[in-house]
Amino acid sequence: MMEKEHKDRLQRAWLPLLNTVGDVIRVIDGLFTKNIITRLMKERIVQGNAVHSDKLRALMDLLPRRGPEAFDAFYDVLIEQEEFDAADYLKPELKGQHKTRNDDLPKKWPDRDVHDPDHIKVSLVADKEMIQNFENAYSDEVSIYPMCRAKRGIFLLIDNQNFYAARAAGIKLADRDGTEFDQTALHSLFEALDFKVEIKDNCSAKQIADALQEVARKSHRDFDCFACAILSHGEQGVVFGVDGDKILIKDIIGAMDGVRCPTLIGKPKLFFVQACQGNKYDKGVSVVKLGDAAGDMPTGDSVSTGDGVSTGADVSTVADHMKNMTMQDAVQHKEELDVMDLYNLVDNVLNKQCDNVSNGKTGTKCDIFLAMATSPDYVSIRNTKFGSWFIQAVAYVFSKFAHKNELLHLMIKVNRLVSRAETREGGYKQVSGFNSKLTKELYFFPGLKKQVPSPRPETSIEPQAQN
């Protein structure tokens, strides 16, 4: 049980915390990662409470019964998630100490003075603690994904730039000038992170599905991970092929789940989507004066805010083609996407079969991570002479901090960096985001490798066809 002093502090902080904790889901994930709460507890809190405040109340009610380490772990998670005001209510004697850290991100974004998309150099692990984490990654005693092999896994990069086929079909999708900078940056980044990079240019919706099926059929037994980035136009819940046909983001994720790709069971599957998710522009709100935080390249450089469709064109989907590789409960695409929030949609998909692993099984949708360039209903910004704000932020943050930071921490930095960008005309902003069903911490361990024996083939596990 929690110590009385800590219980009293938690009780005094109860109401203030309800008003200050910004992202309770990430706090819950952090406590799960630190083994303070179990997976079942996590699922009960997240799925059994519809609103933010109820989730936090349920967590606060549970913590006093989670042992003497729960209070300090809660404080540490708040610090890690940069919930500094909330942390100060738990330990007011430490107030302000954590805020003295220098901001280690550029003050403006994008900024070629600090980041060149054509020259990505990844910092390598040197810290003794990180080396120890690397050595212990195959131990059942630590909650860290093994990322040790000479080739961590396949990185599938689908980059759609030329949309003349869509325009020929009457669908107003402009060419995505500037995406070549994103491709170059991602290729360099993931190659330096020891992934096997496979690039597919200018894919139709069917070709996107084919590329995913092709990778899913491969054996990933000698890999630790799978990663995929899709750069294209989009609408809420979908991305476009260069032919103007749509493919659901949940079908992209589903293509690599435990049913369709059993050799990736228990291994992280990462997805990064650079595409608009609507036609709205984020005008931002006033917080504090940040000075002259220029977002796009200097006046005269061309900037595109169009990783989306120009009209509400009624384009076809590839549902028939994806039938044998996507979920059995797929619903009518257009009606679904008109009414469902993208993140809730993806969260439901990933949660659906992320079951308790105590019986020796794992859910088919576990160990999946999705990062999105923008929020549902909003455009994402792409600079024609720099690349997209989001992908370039991923390239910058991962190259600078992957040697010491875990994936979720990296993505918080990406979100912060993207939020600093602003268009010169209109002052538009952008907010990236991510959804994680990872069950362990993920470090890329750049520069570290070890020889790992290949596992025996699991003859009892085979891909299952979907009816």
C-alpha cells in the first residue's frame, strides 16, 4: 500500500490535478510501462470511462492501492510527459526545478539553419545506461522491445507525388511538390537507424494495398520491427492513391496485424502518415508572445497546404481489393468517415483485439503505433522547398534524440516542434498526433547491434484468410 504521507499528498492534489493534467491517456500508458498498473487496469480505466475527467478520477482512486512506489512513479510520469504544473501539486518542494532544463528544440520551424533535409546525421548511443538497456532488451524482466539486429526491420516508404491520373479522372488533386525532400530525409534517417528501406513511388490505391500485402507475406523472423510511412493526399480516415482512389488508414494498419503477418507478432509496427485529414485550416489561439517564429520558408518560396482533395469528389475505394487483407467488420467507407473522429476510429480498431496476454496469446492489434501529421478535419502543411512540417520534424527529432529517448518521448518533441511552425500568409498552425498500442518501451539504439539467433519457424501459425 501507498505510504500515508503520499496518500495525503495525493488527496490534497486530487482536485487541482483534475484541472491540470492535459493528456491522461499518456500518463496511464506511462504508469503501465513502469508496471504500476496492469494491462487489465489500464483497459478498464481507458475503455470504461468516456471522458477525460472520469479516466483521471478512476486512476487517482486506484493509485493508493498500487504499492509504495506508485506515488513517485506517478510524479516521474508527469515529469516525463511534461505535465509540470500537475507534478508541482504532488511535490511542491521541487516546484520549478524540472523547468530549468534548456529547451532542446529549434525556436522556429522549419529552419534550414538547424536542419537540412538532404543531410541527416543520426546521433549514436554512448550513454552507459542506454547500453545496459540494449543489453537487457531480450530479458523478460524489462519492458523494452529488442531492437538489436543488424537490420532492425523493413521500412516501407510510399511516396505519392504525381497525381495527373487522378486529375484525368476529374479529381482535383495537385502534384505534391516538395515531397522529394521528405523521401530523402526518411530514407537517410531509417537507413541510419539500420532499417532495410523499400521505396514505392506514385502508387495507386490498389498498388498501396499490393505493397502492404507483399511485405506482410515476407518472413520477419530475423527482424525486430516493421515501419511504414505514407506520403500522399488525404481526407479524414483515408489516403489517396495517385489514381484518386482511396484506401482506409485502418486497412493500412490492419494489413500488418498478427493475423496477416504472424512473424511480426509481439514486434512493434510503426506507421507515419503525412496527409491532410480534412479541409480546415488551424488559425491557432493566443498563448504567449513567441517572437518572430517564422514557419515557412522566406517570402517568395512556394508553400503548399494541400495534402488533401480540393473538392468533395466522390471517388471510388479499394474495398473489394482489400477484402482479403482487412478486418471482417469493415463498414461502408464514406458513411463511416463522415461521422467518426479519426483518432477514435483508429483507437477502436487497435483496442478491439488487444487482449490480456496472460493466457499466452496476444491481441492481433497489439504493438501498433500510428503517427499522423495533422488532426482530424484539418490540412497538413508541406513546403515545396523544404518538405512537410511533420516529416521533417520526425527526421530532425529522431536524428538528434533517438540515441537517448524512447519513441513516445520522441513523438512529444515532434508534436512540439510542429506546433511552432506557422504560415506567413494567414498565420496557420498545425498539430500532429499519435496513437500507441505498444506494450513496451521502444528505443532505436542507433549504432548498437548484436548477433541474435534466428528463431525456429512456427509451423502452427499461418496467415488466415478473411471471409
